[in-house]
Amino acid sequence: MKLRPTALRFVIAICLNGALLLACGEALMQPLLGPLGALIDLIDPQHRVVDLSIARKGADTVVRLEAGIRRMVLTGHHVTFADPRARAVVTTPLAAFWLAPSMLLALLAAWPVRRASEWPLRALCALPVLALLLAVDAPFVLDAELWALHRDAHAPDSSSAMLAWSAFMKSGGRFVLAGLLALALVAWVQRAAGGRRAVRSDHPA
């Protein structure tokens, strides 16, 4: 693999992704808010999503989660009872949730191919992988922000798997996960394209 052309393609892809997300990031996220809210409700039986939307916070565009408590929450030795009137609001920068998808797409665009048939296969396989990246990022990070409110108020020294995962994603885990998935996808596509070529060579027209 030649490093210079690969690095150049990677830089160009990152720049193009950044420009696209600056222009369309909010519009791309809007139709995903419903499924992401459903995932939060699925992974967290204690909280109930009241509203998941995109909002402005100062100069930033953020994903805003408003949630209530539907079951008793135990934090350390403190019990928070369900109250239909209770509301908590947390926000996370919208751009944070596009970091992993941008990295994945840039790696897929930069990595050299052995056969031209790998490009459409990469594009096709990238869609479910992008959905997976968002599914393991946005719902868990937003839900961890809710749990961080309980922790900070009642048990500041405690932790949980949700909080640990969120901390990992925020501290570079998004790039690690995107890189691993990109490498796995590239390797699978190379094998798939190679297998198709071998089959065609064994059965000439």
C-alpha cells in the first residue's frame, strides 16, 4: 500500500465529510431522532424519553434529550421515586455523533482497493455499519448523561457500565471503533470480491 496517495485521499475525504456535515448534519440527524429515542427507551427502563430534538445552545448545535423517570432509580444509597412531573434535560454537541461515521467513511474512501468491484461493495456494506456506529454511540452517551445527573447528586464516587462506555467513546473510543470496523469491512469486502472473481474464472461464459 502506498502511504502518500492513501494519506492524501484520507485528508480529502475528511475535508469533504466535514463540509457535508457542516451543511447537512442537522438535516441528516433529524429523521434518526425517532429511532434513537426508541433505543434509549429500550436500553434504559428507569427513564422515559419525553423529547429528543436538535436545539441551539449558545453558538453550538446540540442534541437535546428531555426525559422523565418511569421507575424507581437507586443511586448508591439514595432512592429517586418515579414522578410524572419530574423532568431532566441533557445536551450533547451534534457534531460529536458524526465523528465516528466521518472517520469510517474517510478510511473506506482512502484505503486502496485490489479490484474495482470493491467500491460498490464498500458503499453498500457501509450503510449498516454506519447505523451500528450511531446505535452504539448516541443513545448510550445521551442516556449516560442522565445517569451522570443522579451520580453527581447522590453518589459522586460511583460508576457504571453505561458511564464507562460513554467515557470511552468521548475519550477517543469513537475513532478506535470506527477504525476497527473499517478494517473489518475492508477485509471482508476484499475476500468477497476475490471469491466472486474466482467463481467467475471457474465458470467462463
